[in-house]
Amino acid sequence: MRGRLPSDVHLRPDDLALLERVFAQVVPEHDTHPDELSMLLIRLFQEGMRDEEKLLAAANRWFR
């Protein structure tokens, strides 16, 4: 999932807090590249996945 984030990413403080919580849970479990995880979470969020548990599950599946 290498690449760049779209330049039109607009996130509110609450959105960032949600993404940070999910990020903090996934990184230690998978010892993965944080840049790839960040892009994945933002892309999922932009595609409409706004539920914390669903984001967490999707990120965990992606890094298996």
C-alpha cells in the first residue's frame, strides 16, 4: 500500500482521535510500518468506515 495520501484529506479533531486510537492498537500487535497503517486507516475512513471497531478489524485483517 505504498503511495501518497490525497491532498484533499480533511479530518476533524474527533476524526484524528479515532484514527489515533485504532493506530495505537494495531501497530504494537503487528509490528508493522506505521506509514502504511496510517494510509490504510485514512483511506478506509474516507471510504466511509467510521466505526472504531470496524476500522480496527479491517486493519488487523489487512496486516495478517
